[in-house]
Amino acid sequence: MFNRRFVIGATLAGPMLFAATAFAQGQPIVGISTVTTYSADARITAVDPAARTVTLAYSNGATAVRKVSPAVANFAQAKVGDNVSIGFEDRLTFVLSGPNTKTPRDRDVSVTVAAGTGTSAAGVSSDQAVATWWVTAVDPTGGTVSLVNPAGGQVRTYNVTTPEGRAQLPRVKPGDSVTVIDSQVAVVAITPK
């Protein structure tokens, strides 16, 4: 019989187990957690106060739906059509693969589980993106790693946030592959333009 704890546990463990199987062909060397902040100018095209999200349209035509951090005090004033500067906090967890290790293919993983008994029901959903990036630079002293998506885009520099990850940075070299196994991008500031 499924109970709520089982459903929640299975849902949270599912994506991590799926990501772990991606490395079955070679052993990952180390996990590294990072955080970086950046900003972009955009126009708000939708606001969902209940889900605490905004939909953004960028000048290059790209659009994105982003979660808004509870720390953003002026979220209630955000309106469709506003031109704003958005501050982002990008948290990523990477796994460094050893030399000649086949990396997993890029994909999005979504797990949803629901269970019900009588008049009560429980459900949990979890999303995870798996993508492999290339290391362009490493600064073990400064605690940073610079990465680029091989499909294109700009080089981004991330701050390694955990002592364990910082201790492993000397093992990371330009040209290495790192696989993103967890990512969270949150809006941390909305400033009218």
C-alpha cells in the first residue's frame, strides 16, 4: 500500500536515480555545486501570483517562465507589459566525468507520482535537466569554474559554494566535461526600466 511518505520519497529519489544511471558507463569523479548571479533586460508577458512566476520576453525573441524568490518584495507590483531588469540566481550541481568517459545525452526528466486512499490524496512532481557542458577555465584559489554549453552560448563563470566542491576544483581542467544534474534558476530582483 502506498502512503504519503513512500510517494514523496519515491518522487524525490526518482530523478537522482535516473541521473545516476546516466553514469553507469563510467564513474563520475566529483560533484560540484555552484551559484552565480546575473541580470538581463526583458518585458514581462505574464504574471502568476499563485505559482509565483513571471513569463519574460527578451530582445532576442527568446521567452522563459521563471520562479520568483520569496525575497523579491516588489513582486506584487509586477505587471504585464513592464520593461524590467531581472536579477537571476542560477544554482547548478555538476558531476565531473573522468577522461574518456562517455557523458549522458542532454534531456529533461520529469517525474510525477500520485496516490489516493479513500478521501485523501497525495501527489508530488519533480523536474530535472541533464546537460553536459565544457570547462573553459578553473580558479581553485578563487573558487570559480567557467563553463560553456557546447551547443552555443556565452561562457559563464560560477562560484563553487560547498567546501567539498572547492576541495575538488584542483582536479578540474579546461576541456573537461561536466554534466549538470540539477538546476534551479530563480528571479531574485525585479527593477523597472
